[in-house]
Amino acid sequence: MELVLKVYIYTDGRPPIFHQPHLSGIYASEGWFMKLLEGNRQFVTRNPEKANLFYLPYSARQLQQALYVQGSHNLAPLSLFLRDYVNLLAAKYPFWNRTRGADHFLVACHDWAHEELMKNSIKAVCNADLSEGIFKAGKDVSLPETTIRNPRKPLRNIGGGMRVSKRPILAFFAGAMHGRVRPLLLKHWHNKDEYMRIYRQLPRSVSRQMSYSQHMKSSKFCLCPMGYEVNSPRIVEAIYYECVPVIIADNFVLPFDDVLDWNAFSVTVAEKDIPKLKEILEAIPLRRYQKMLRNLKMLQRHFLWNYRPVKYDLFHMILHSVWLTRLNKVQITD
């Protein structure tokens, strides 16, 4: 990839939907990728004839903020907007029609309104849910959802997990009770066991004593249950704060599973096994847990947003997944 890959970025489209990255919040992954790719000299080419891939530089977050009417549940304006955009590219340039968009890709946390791009183009999306029929394994890419609170210091407070002997909490979760899984987690474990710290939002009386990040750094396992969608920013947060993630989301395709062995640094628990959660975690031998924690610390660099891309960081990992997906499609076609 380092020697071969060239990406052409369409200049068409006006901000804020196009070419204006959103760099904070839980949907920051798409914005940081846009920012870093548009400023990249190694992989980007201005000559589309030399390109292996074509990037559609729009932000699903900005699209939602500009066109979606809150509470309407009507995605038609977003779909029509993207359809018109694709039609414009297809009429103006020969590249979309040449492969019917198979060498085009987007990077967007939400999978909203992607009908026009669904059939052939590569979607790097956070909601990598096999059960909905939108995300296709082998064609699309699972995008890590990263929470960036300070865009000027995206790596602030990363690391600092406590020694294993100084982690009094077996499992920790705090968050909103949306989706089908989190209420079950609360029902079975809230105030049921002192070693299972399961909350709605972290109560002020608790956070005054120990912050959210300190809870993660002081816990052996950090629970990452799905919300409305299968993805959770807690997976990457757990990696940042050096807490072994426990993923509770059936049908979720984990990011970079083509190159990372998630069993080496995380635990996956079926939704039906939530009542047995403590039993499952306590059954993990200490030696295996310690190895998982070491592995997690070593691969932390694959999930970092650096102001200037560093080899093997999150920018490179996403680009590599898109590139590998395209290569596999070409080999299958041939």
C-alpha cells in the first residue's frame, strides 16, 4: 500500500457537507479521516488517471446537521441529496461509470442515506451490523467510533491504566439506556454486586470520587454494549484507557478484523449471556488476562488520531482496510 496506493479526492461539493471535517464528539472518526487525507501528499494524487481509489469527501454528520429535521424520522432529503451528488459525478467524470462506483469509497459514522452508494462502492461505517443488510462483510469496512473531546489535543489522557493488582473493579459501564442491550445490563447488574459497577449515567456522587476515565483505568474489564446501533465508542475508549473491552453486540463486525485478532485483547459476550457476565469474566485466568492487557497496550497505536499521520495509526489502518477490500474485489472479479 505504501508504494502503490493513490487516492483521488473529488473537488466537487461545498462546505459544510463537503470538505469540512467535524473533529469532535463521538462521530469524529469521519472528520479526522477527511482532514488527514485531504492534507496528505503520500497517498493523494491530483491526476485521477493514476488513482486506485476515489474518495467521496462528505461528512454524514454534517449532512445530518444540514438537512435532517430533528424528530422527523425522514431520511429522504439526505438520500436525494446524495443521489444528486453521485449523478453529478457520473455525468461530469468517467470514473464512477467505469466501475459503477466499485473503486469509490466513503468514510462516515452513520450509514444513513447511502442507498445510492450501497450496491458497489466501499462504505467505511461505524454501524457494521450484519443483521440489517446494509453493511456487507468483505465489501465494506468497519470504522472505529472514536470520541474526541479536545480536537487540539486528540491524544490527551490516553494511557495510565492501573496495575492489575490495583484494579478493584471487575467490570464497569456508565451510559445512556438506549437500544435493546443496555437496559438488560442494568436490570441484571445495577446495584447487584460491588465488583460489577453498572450505572445509567455516572452519578455525581460517584464521579466526584472517581471520574469516568478513572473508572476505566481502575477496572479489569470495560463493558461495551451496543446502543441504538451495534458500534460503541467505549471500545476505543477502553483501549485508550487500558481496560480490556467486553463487546456485547451480536452481528457486529469488529474493526480491522482482517489484520487484528480481537480475541487476543478483548472479550465478546453474546447478548443472551448477560445474566452470566460475572461468571464469564471471573473464569478468565489471570495469566490470560495479563496477556490480553499487554496486547491491548501494544496495539493502542492502531487506534490513535495523530495530527500528522504516523505509520500504523488509525488513519493508516482505515486506509489499509479500504485498500485491502478493493484488492479483494478485483481478485474476485478477475
